Amino acid sequence: MTPALNITRSILGQPWHWRGTSADGREGDFRPDDLVTQLLMTRGCAREDVEMHRTPTIRAFMPDPSQFQDMDRAADRLADAVQSGENVTIFGDYDVDGATSAALLIRLLRDLGLTARAYIPDRLMEGYGPSGEALVRLAKEGSSLIVTVDCGAQAFEALAMAREAGVDVIVVDHHKCASALPLAHSLVNPNRLDESVVGSAFGHLAAVGVAFLLGAALIRALRARGWFATRQEPKLIELLDIVALGTVADVAQLRGLNRAFVAQGLKVMAQGRNIGLTALLEASRLKRVPLCHDLGFALGPRINAGGRVGKSDLGVRLLTTEDPEEAREIATELDRLNEERRAIEGNVQAQAEALSATQHNRAVAVIAGDGWHPGVIGIVAGRLKEKLGRPAIVIALDEHGVGKGSGRSISGVDLGAAVLAAKDSGLLVAGGGHAMAAGLTLAKGGLDALADFLDARLSEDVARAMGATSLLIDAVLSPRAVNPEFVAAVDQGGPYGTGWPAPRIATGPVRVIKADIVGTNHLRAIVSGDDGKSIKTVAFRQAESDLGRAILGAPRDRRLWLAGRAKIDDWNGGSSAELHLEDAAWCD
């Protein structure tokens, strides 16, 4: 593969390659007829499907829900509950995917005339997923049907206890499944090992996407029973704002149906239908229509903060309330908790980075610390993964030596499957997840054995993934061409996110005119091109990296190629374009 701009080793030590190739893999003759077509096709879209992907709609990508295992059985059971007015509890995980999944079903059931209860376990006191004690308690309090969302696929003991207590449980999940399934009334999960070919093609859905499909199946079941002969049928499409939020915040791949969820969900969100989301947008100090990255970087972290360091049910309460004053109060509290979370995270991050420096020979960085807050270990694991370029698991050890861990992986390394295998091998008390993220519970004294197991299982995958690392470039622009018009043009190929990366451009040659450090370890620089145009660049959390040191110390007589993503700088109402810098290379 020919390096882009002949860059074989950048300042960050990686080659640059063109993202676009022809159908037979050759470079140079790939010339689609417009920029958006190029962006779509270089992300795996066939030419005949370009128009469908250019404006992704639910109708174009929505599968028949009945093609999924247990979907009709789950929908019929929920329809029975609606018609007979049963006591139903939605049992959700404490993250954004869990909160949005629970909120979607609660709001839909409310529109169908049934008031369902939400139950979100406390992260510190109860841990992840349904416990048998909680399910039995809910049954004793009158629930005849419990729907677990974003959890339950591995809850064998808990669901067995629920069955003994005589309560039906529907599991709506997307995490990895074992070959055996827990005893549930029905288990809807595209990642079931016995799922159909069609169903398994949707394994990249977040739990909230699976819940949306169940909602569609429920409405269809009630329609077939004549339930809407004298009642208004709910518009499921109006809940897509919640689906979009959960999909992006859970870092689900934005392919196929997920792209439609997010594209259409952003439109619904802009209408301000959900007063909780509107209040959260105000608390986040967003003054414009929300964009895709706002879901992951502004709204998602605030909802997550409730489950991480506050009350676990704040997120679902915010997304389901019909009281504007309550919405404002919850949104304000979540914003405060998010600031508290940042402070806790920074402390754990510093300690984890220091410990990671001693693990150069591990394929997976497994870092543990006494007294770390379990609510921030997933974020810290993600930061470590980005810094180290390999999977990372961060474990918080309690006073008894028991660890709660969270891991994040790199593309090409299935961490969830490895953690599940470690659990099946007796190395973990509990564990599971999906390809890019996993959670676990570790018994006292089990750290080294887990690290050895993951090293042996994943070393080849990690080496292969790291060896294939290169920076993919979509286009080369002069500095003058990095402007708002270009940003608007490439936005037409979105929404962008995991699995559908935002366009990365190279620009240059440029000279650094001014560079300094702003905020917490962020690099800011003004560069000027040979065309006389100056542009602003920002590199987040890079001031102390090789990239940051090179830019800060760049002599005026040396020129660079820069690579990154063109964005609109809307701070304080601005509208100019800037480059979010990811790498650079000397060109002379």
C-alpha cells in the first residue's frame, strides 16, 4: 500500500495511508463522482446503496422484528400485560444504554395505557445486572412481569430465582451470550449464538436499538389484537431521540440501522419533544441544535454521572418525566455530578497511568488499585487504551480485595469474548461484554492469573491489530480549503462515529506561527500554509505527547503536514473552521 504523501513514519510513529481504494484494492484510480459518494464508498457502502446511505431512514434499514429469536414471544407477553393492566417493572443497567432502553419502554408502555416502574441497581451496593434478591423482591412487591434491558444475558442464578418466585422475566440485551441461556420467559438478543443469520447481522445494535425493535413488535402484536380500534396508536418514531442517545453513548458501530437511528433521532431531538433531554441540553450549555458528537461528549457523560457517582436512577427519571421543573432539577444535579466525576476520574487516571508504565510486555494492560471509585474505571480504561494503543482493563479493589473491573479494546480484538472465556475458565466471579468493552468481577488474589490468561489468549490478536495500525487519510486540502463550506459538505456523509469514522484530512505544508497549552493538557496552535492562509488547530490531551512537544517546539523554518478532522469552532457563537489535530509529519 502506497503511503499517503510518502509519509511512512509520522511524529507519532505511524504511516499514513489513503482510505479510498478501488473495488479490486488498487489505489489511484478511485474517483467517485462527488465527495459524499467517496466518503460513503470508502466506508464500505456499495455504489448501488449510496443513495440509501446518503439519507439513512428507518424504513430503508429496519428489519422484520419477528426474524429475531424470542421476539414474538416477548411481544405477546408484553401485549398480555398491557391488555390486563399488569404490574410491570423495567430493570435497567445504570449506564446510558440502560437508562435509554428503560426510558423507551416506559414511555411506550405509558402511551399504551400502562404505567411501568423503573428499577436501576446501585452500582456500588448491587453491581451490574439483575440480582436474584432484587428480582424476588420486585415479585413480592407485586410485579408479575420484569423486563431487563442492557443486562441479563449472563444472569443464570438471578433468573432461576425469579422463576422460582413465579415472576416472568423478559431479557432485552446485546452483550455476548454463552451457548447455554438463562431461564427467562424470553431472551431477545441479536448476539445469541443460536440467532438466525438475519438476526445476527444486527449484533452491533445497542440495547436501546433492540428495545426499539421490541417496541415495534409490541405495537404490531396489539394491532393484530384490535387494541387500537378505539385507541390512538403510539408513534414509536417519536422516541428515536432516546434511541440515538443510547446508541452513540454506548459507542455502538454506526452502520446500517444504527446510522438511521442516529440520523433520524437527531431530527426528533431538535424538535424538543422530550422535556428531560431539552433540560439536559440547557444544563450542558449547548446553544445550537445537537450534533452526533454532542450525544457522546455532552449528554451521555452527564446521564452516566448519575450511575457512576450519584443516584443510579436519575437518568431514566430525567428521560421519562413529564414535569418541566423536575426535569430542570435532575438535569442540574446530573451536571453537578458530572463535574464531581471528572475530579474523581482525574485522580484515578493519574495513578493508573503510573502503574501502566510497568506493563510494557503485556498484550492487555490490566491495572488495579485499592479504593478506586468503580464508577470511573470504564472511562479511565478508555483513556489508557487510547494512550497505550492496546486493550486496557482497570480494576477497582475494595477493602476485601475483590475487584470490579471495566475494559476497553482496540479494533480487531474481541475483549468481551475473552472476558467471557476467563469467566468460563473459573478466573472470574462474573464477566461479559462485547467486542470493544467488557466488565468483570475478580476474586481476591486473582489478578495475575487473569492477566496471564488474557495475555496468552489475545497476544496474537493484539500484535496483529497494532501491526496493522496506520492513519487513514480521506483527502488532502490546502489550508485555505479548510473552511466552513468544506465542513458542511462532508457532514452530508454522516452521522459519523464508531464504525463510520469522520473524514480525516491532511493539510500542508504549514509552519507553526504560535503554539501554547490550554485547559487540561490541550495543545492549541496557529499554522500558516504556503497559500498564505492561517488556520487554528487543537489537539486534545496531547500537550505532553510526542505530537505536542513537536508542535510546541517547531522552528519557524520547518514545515509540517498535519492530519486531523475539520470542525466548526462554535465556541461563544463562532462559525469558523478549525482542525482537530491527530498527527503530524515533517515534510522537509
